[in-house]
Amino acid sequence: MNRLREKYNKEIKPALKEKFGYKNDLAVPRLEKVTVNIGLGKSLEDANFTETAVNTLTRITGQKPVLTRARKSISNFKIREGMAVGAKVTLRNDRMYEFLDKLMNVALPRVRDFRGISKKTVDQQGNMNIGFTEHIVFPEIQSDEVEKIHGLEVAMTTSAHNKEEGLALFEAMGMPFKQDNK
């Protein structure tokens, strides 16, 4: 079993249950899924970018991404209906916990000038979104193999009902938030 999942079941769930006064284990906030995606806007100039983005997502997550397609044409952005505009991977269960463990303990500390994640990244429903400008912070990507650096986004969906519950869940999991200087 994954160590983050084990920590959630043995330490985090009982602590959150006590903190918020839940009577049922299923009422305790939990992670439902993690979605990692890359926008393929650069593929208009560079034909190989789609292949590079798909390869990057596959290496980072261990799962083949799905290409998202444009629903309608937008002439100002040179997008035609049915054109690939993004690539995404949805992680659940063990892969999700492994990815989060790697994200918190390896990738985030490798970000240049990293001082913590702002608590504003948790929205009113208790979900969290983090954007990366450089994909090379992940350990699966060797920086000497990379021709072009691109960004990606990680969206973590929880069963929390509000921001307070979501923030408590992420803090208990060990997400490195910025410290308030007050």
C-alpha cells in the first residue's frame, strides 16, 4: 500500500473526523482524483509538440493521456473544430497517491525559488489547482533530453464541502503551504 494512502487512513482521517465532528467515516474529506493536463497551443507552430506533450505526461504519470479536442472553431485562435487543444490524464486510487507523494516530496522542492504554495490555490469547494511553468521539475524528465520547456497544470479534486475542509485535508497530507508572517 502507498505510504500517503496509509497515512491518510491511519492518521489524517481520524484527525479530520475529530476536528470537524463527523460521525461517519465517509463524511470525512478525501481525495477523489488528480487531473494533470497540458495545453497544446504551441502545436500550431511546432508540429511535434503534441507528441512531446503526450510523451511527457506518460512519463510523469505512468498513464497514457487523452487528447482533448476543440468543440467548435475559433478563427482568432486559429482553432478548427476537432483539433487537439490539450492532453490530460486523470489519476485515481494508488496512482493518484503515488503521484501526490512524488509531487509534494520531490517535484515541488525542485521548483526554482520555491517558498511554498499559496493557500489561495484551494477554491471554495475545497479543490486545489497548481500550475507549473517548467515540466522539468519532475524526476522522470532528464533536463538534458528536453528541447523545449513547457508548463502543465495539476488539479486535485476532493470530497470536501468548503475551503476550510479542503485546506485542512491538504495541510494534513503535508502539502507545503506558505507560512503567514503575522
